[in-house]
Amino acid sequence: EADIYQTPRYLVIGTGKKITLECSQTMGHDKMYWYQQDPGMELHLIHYSYGVNSTEKGDLSSESTVSRIRTEHFPLTLESARPSHTSQYLCASSHKGVSYNEQFFGPGTRLTVL
Amino acid sequence: AQKITQTQPGMFVQEKEAVTLDCTYDTSDPSYGLFWYKQPSSGEMIFLIYQGSYDQQNATEGRYSLNFQKARKSANLVISASQLGDSAMYFCAMREGPSTNFGNEKLTFGTGTRLTIIP
């Protein structure tokens, strides 16, 4: 069973607020990812990291930013939330040499911006 | 062009019957991996099964099997003896490039199939 955690699970917030979505994993995985998923739709990669101090933008443009100061922690920040940011955000991690290099996902954060 | 295509937005299947979820993919890379994930209503993504492009045999994991037809670029998921707990969204995903290369773990997902098991 994967040990990857996301907080908060649900967040309702007003326009213009700064928010940080937390993601932590206890598996020592080097690679971590953030996906955005609208209800009933596919996942889109918005950020990923190869390891500490490494961050890259994904295939879908996003106004969010990420940081990777510790291996186990990969937070996502929105400086000024807008209604268009309403979505589910899923964090994942993977590690070369572990099984099929499959990505293990956290439970997600459902964000609603009013 | 879509890299992963799932043509069944929704399916209804009687409990205990087998079900096939379709997935076709598009890549020019000879080395790739195909994944199936299950997403219950709670939102998390659960890894089900993996097929590598060079694997000679179709992957199997318990009640899940993957019908891999390389020439047709299809990787259909077969669930045998369906159960009520199988009701969920199912996503097919692809990694292009060999898994041993640095940074090649990015996945492209299809739009998913919502499977509903009827008692």
C-alpha cells in the first residue's frame, strides 16, 4: 500500500487568496508529480520533480508553482486563487527500480474557488 | 492526435460477468509502457496492471488481465467475474520511452471509462 498523503482533502476558498496544497510521501521516492483533473475528465500533468531542488513544468500550463526542498515533500502553491483553478489536484510519486516504476497516487485535494 | 483513446465513456455490466474496457494508443517510440488505473468515487488513483512494449505475454494480476495487441496498438483491460466494488472510473495511461531512462516516467492519460456494476 502506497504511503502518500495530501492535505487538505477539501478546500473552499475565496478569489485572491494564497493557498498551498501539501503532498508528502514516506517511501523515499525520488520522483514526484502534480496532476490536475476536472470532474470526470482525464488527468493532466502540471508539475514534476526528479529529486531535491528539481522542478519542471508539465504538459498543461498552470499558474501554480512547486518546490522540492526535501525528498518527501512536494507542495503546490497558488499565489492568487481564481474560480478557474477549481479542480481536483492529485499528487503522485515513483521510483526507478521499484516494480514497474508505476506512479503511486495520493487521495487528492478537491479545490473550489468561489 | 490523441495519444490515448478510450472510446467508452460509460459501461453497465451485470455482477459476475466479465467486462472489457477498450484502450488504443498512439506512439512512434518502440519502447513504451501501458498502465491501467482505477479511480473510485473517493478520488484516489489505484494502480491495477502494467504492460511493457517488449513483454511477450499479456499481463495478468488477479482478476485483471491486459489484452495487448501491439500491431493494432490496443491494450484493453479485462476484468473477470466483476464485483460491485469494481464500480469506478478506469484510466488507461502510457509512458513513452524506456523506464530506465532518467525522467521518462511522465504518463499520458486517456479520458477514462466509468464502469457501473449492476447487482
